Amino acid sequence: MQVSQLIFKINTSNGSGSAFYLKQYNLFVTNFHVVQGSKTVAVENKNHDRFVGHVVMVDASEDIALVKVEADFSELSEAGFSSLSKLSVRDEVYVLGFPYGMPYTETQGIISSPRQLM
């Protein structure tokens, strides 16, 4: 599975952020602070193809939002999730996305504490 194909950029009139695609629900998951104040957003893949997205649910207290796009993404794989209990100190992780309006990036890191509160 190409995980990078599941990572999208969310563009709003106020800025941009990252999202990932949940095939099971045909929804994009992003942060509330990315779409805050927007009902319609542009969803962009790594090839710069853009789709109109509609914010269908937000939870400001959890900083999460769901975006629906009326397009066919059936060729994409299902995202796999791991349990937090499987993470250990010094595990390698990769962060994929579009930080601070930048182009697509992949960053490698090390878990310092899987249960760290910020």
C-alpha cells in the first residue's frame, strides 16, 4: 500500500493543512483548526489535482473535522491504524503531510514518549 496516496492537502481561504482519506467512510480527516470558519474547502492530492470538499462534521474540543468530496477515490487503499499501546520509546515514526502550506513532505522521527500530553 502506498500510504502517501492517502495524504491530501486541505486549502481554505485562511490557509492550508493536511488530511488523510478514510476509504471505509469515504471521508477525509483533518484538524478543526485547518477548516475553522469554512464550509467548503479544496482537497488536493500530491499530483495537484483539486476537488471540492464540504466540511460535514467538526469537533473543536478534539481538533478534528471530516470533509466529504463527491469524487471517486475507490482506487485508493484503506488506511491502517496501529494501537497506541504498540508504540514504545525509541520507535521510528514517519510524518506525512503538507505542513505550513509547504509542498508534500515526509519526515522521520523517534518516539520520545507515546503518552506525552501537550
